[in-house]
Amino acid sequence: MKIFTMKLRGLMLLVGAISVFMLAEPGFAGGSASGTALYGDWPASNVNSNNLNVAPDTQINASNVTTLVNVDPTNALGMIAFDPTMTSLAGVDSAPVVADGIVYVARGGGKVSAYYANGPNVGHPVVGYVETQLTDEDGNPDLFDSSPVITKNAIYMAGRRMHKLDRFTGAELAVHLYNDDINLTSHSGPAQITGSQLMVADDLIIYGTAFNIEASGGLDALLLYPYAHGEIIAFRQSDLSIAWHIDLPSIGPDGKPLPNGQSYGSGMGTFGGFGVDNARKLVFAAIGNQYSDVSQPCFATNTCPVGPLSDSLVAIDYRTGKVVWFYQYTANDAWGSAGLDVGANGKKDLDVHAHPQIFSINLIPGVNLSKIDLVGARAKDGTYRIFTRDQIPGHVFPIAQVQFEPAATFGDGAIQTDPPIKDGIMYIGSTALVKDPSTDPAYFQTLPGYTMGRHTSLDLLGSVVEANDPFGRFAAFQYGTTTLRAIDLRQLIYFGMGRLLQGKKIPVCGIDANLINPNVDMVGNPTCDGLLPNNIVKWTTTLKPFIPLAASGFTYDNGVLIMGNILGFVDFINAQNGALLPMTLVPQPISMFPGAEFLAPLGFQGNVVLGGVAAVNGYLYVPVGIAVGHEGAVSPNPLFAFGGLAIFKLP
């Protein structure tokens, strides 16, 4: 007993040297009498406000997943809510949400649809629910490429405006054009407002705005850059009035607004979502990079000052909207106007493009006194970093950090999806190029150092494909790979603590030793140091060419990892060993969409699975299609305005 006590005391002192000890783990999903809390089996994009991508389902497992069948045996392709005329913009590239036997999907053309989620009427529209056409400030269909969130009585949805709907009828109860309140110019065309996933925090709805102009180019983008300020906005659930908002480029190094209305510039959008710690009243946000403005003299010399919240993880007191602490992943990262000063080299545009993940670990298994409460987030620089949730402002640092792949900006970056976390294991997928001589084109073999098993940035892959392939950079996804690893978080945190005590504060390299080029930052300094010990990685597998794009691309369900991907499939991986299970779902539309013949050589079957797959009570809900505004689209795109929802079940 004495030896155990001494060990526990020593461990507690070690934790205390690194962070303030934690409070109790907060609760998350579940209804409330007031209806303000998240409600239902799957009420938000990554299940709930801890964003761990773990399904509440208790039925699907590694033994029976191969028996999944279409809910409609007369429709072998499994598609419902499919619009063959493409007039209603039915594409769904966000995760469905589920409550009380109803599945809700946000359709690209400004509608939230409701279908029976199970039972004899599964897949049919809910009786009495009306698909209200939600519009933007100009009266046009609003554009949705994120998920709704559900409370006991309402659905909340954001596009260019914030919308509150009655959960049972679909009627619009309130609407708010936040542009006018926070002095954002109301843009159209290349400055289309995009935004984050929504999240509930007590009686608030938290939303982050961003702009897609960095991918659009043209004179309009150059002129509108100064106005494209990222904002985080808290709406009151009752009437959608604004409780507070943060202009991210105006925050200084002390976490407070700069004096006299000053700003570092524009950008710093929130492309991911939010994690919520209800006990501490904190909301965690992942922030994108600052934009550069060609109208400023510093642009020519690449010396424009970059604000501290660019490429950062930020903790905010959601009662007041005050920044509590923040950590910048990549300094001096300014994306040029319309991308004019940045090449596809993986060294800029390194957004923290994530949904912050809220979890706890007992450092001594089974001993609650050793529990620490953590927040983790991936980034386009190829790193995943873990922080204790209590930090001293100005002295914030991660307790553990790993760089899994070279930095990449193509798609959503080197780590394209939020990893599921279950029972102390993190299942993280990273994206890079690994040679496969059986399928890769000959010109890849001319790449420097391109030999079997070596990794390189997806940006390099995209650049090579763009220069050599008539289908452009989009074709790169058939050659890239997803390297999936099962990481023991407790061992990773032990290792991270040891590195901190040695004064090592840059990420360890989680990639293999065969990296093509040393990974360095924008001024040539190494971005990782040493290799991750083998005892931290439970297993590693390479999935080719299965590349998910959505933030919620992986779902964990009873020992199975479910992954939708850009090739239009849903695949299943055994979480015990990383083996690909002999089961693939192909939720395709009845006919190919116009122009699909040009993508057929790339392996496209006529659709894509970008949103996360929801698994509830033995059913899978698969979002299908690209809606609008994705990858720089600036208006409803006829080529990609297709898709819908597919449902599969256990027999």
C-alpha cells in the first residue's frame, strides 16, 4: 500500500508540474425540460459536443456488419431523397442527425428533410413535417454543407443566415442575418460565406463564420479580402438574437480585442466545429489562417503581421465570449489574396481544420484520482495535439503532440478527419502518397526519392497530378492513401510528459523513417523531432485509395470503424487489428449525374460520401453527394448538386 501511495503521489506531482489538476468530466448529450441541451441519439455532426465520433449504437459489430442490407429491397442502390432532375439541390455532404426515430438531413439547396429512421416506414418522409425552403438575405435558397443540431423541440441550421425550425413540423420559428449585426459586408459570388458546424452550449448556439474566397481567385476575391473576417457568434436559442461575438483578427496577444478597433487583417475563419466543456463553461474552437491583403505594402515582402489566433486552438468562456487561452499551431501563416503568393507546397494555409475533441484519461487505470481532462485537435500541418483544459494564459502548451504526415493543404490537410476515440484508443487516419506500382502512373516514379512505402505530402501528389493528368488535382485522390493508426492515448501522454520535462516542445514524428523530404516549417526549421515509440501504436494499416474528406469521416461502432470516402463507398475496418472487413456499401444514385463520364476513369461511381455516417440502433444513415460551396464552389454547381440519403440495416 505504501509503495502504491508513493507512486500515486509522484504521478500527481508530475501532472501538477504540467497543468492545473482537473475538475469532474462534464456530461454531454441528453434532453432537458427546457429543451436547450442537445437531444437525441445523434444530435450533432460528430454525435455530440465531445466530438469523439463514437456511435451510441449497440447492435452493429464486427461479426454482423457484413450482413447489412438496404432498407428497401426493391432499390438495390439504397438511395432515398434522390433528386434526378437536380432542381432542388438534394446533395448531402454533412452527417445526418437522429432523434426519436427520425433522421434529419440538411440538403444543399436550403432544406432540412426529415425521414422515419426505423420501423415499417423507414426512409419515408415524416407525416406532418414540411420541408420549408430556407432562404438567404437575397431570397435565394440558403446553402447548407454542415449538419443541423437538435434540441428537444427545435432544429438549428446555419447557412448565410441562422435558422430555427420546429423539430416536429419543420416550420421556421426564427431567422437571423448575422452579417448586419457584426458589420460583415453581405457578400455573394466568390466571397460566399461558409461556416462551421453548430454546437449547443447551455442556452446558446455557437457558430463560426468563414469565407471561401481564398480558393476562388479573380478580381472580386482581391477586392473582398479586407472584409472577410472570421467571427465566432453565440446566438440565444430562444429568438436567435446575438449574445456575443468575437472578431477573430482583432484579438491581440493577451486574448483581448486590440484598442481603437485595430485588426491584423482578415481571414481566421472557423471551418470545423466546437467542443464544449459544460463544467468549466468553455467552448473550444479551431481557427483557420489569416489572409494576406495585396493592398498593403507588407504583402510584397511577405512581412504582414499575423495575428495570434491564426491557425490556433482557442478556449472561450461561452457565458461572456471572452478568450480564456489559446495556442497557435503555425506562426506567420498568411494565405495570399486568391492564393497568389502561395504555391501548393504544404507550407502555408495550415488551418486548424478540426472539431476540438473533449475526453479524459486515468493515468493510472481504474484510479479516478489520476484522471486528467483533455482537449485535442488535428491540423493541416499534419499534427494532432492534446492539451489539458485548464491552462495559464500566456504559458499554454500541449501535453502531447505528434506529427503523423507532412503538412498538406490539399483537400482538408494531412489529417483530413477527426479521429474516433474510444476506451483510451485514438483511431487516427492521415493522408499521404505511398507508391503502389500496380496502380500508380509511370510519371510518379520520376518523383525524387519515390520508392515503395515512402510518404510525401498530399500537396506534392496534387501538384504532380495537376501537371500530368487531364483530370487535374482532383484526380490525386485515387493515388493517395489513408494510413490508419490505433494510438494508445495513455502511453502517448506518458511519453509527452517525459518530453516536456526534458524541455522538448515540438512534435514527435509519428511517421515512418522513410519520409521523402524532412518536414520543415516556412523558415526551414524541423517541425518534428524523433520517432514515436512503438509501444504507443497498437497497429497501423494502409487503406488505398480510400480517402475520406469530411471532418467526421470515421465512425466507431462496437469494434468497427466505418469510413465513407470520396470514391462513393462505405468501408469497414476491424478496430482490433486494422483489417479491412469483407464488406463495402455502394450508396449510389439510380443514374450517373451529367459529366460523370469524365470522372469514371478515376473510380467515381457517380457519387461521393463526404459527410459522416451515423449509426443508430442497427441502422446506418449515409449522406451522399456534394451539395454546394464545397472546395471553392461559389454558387449552386449543377455538376455536384445531386445526392441524398441512403439507409442500411441489419437483416
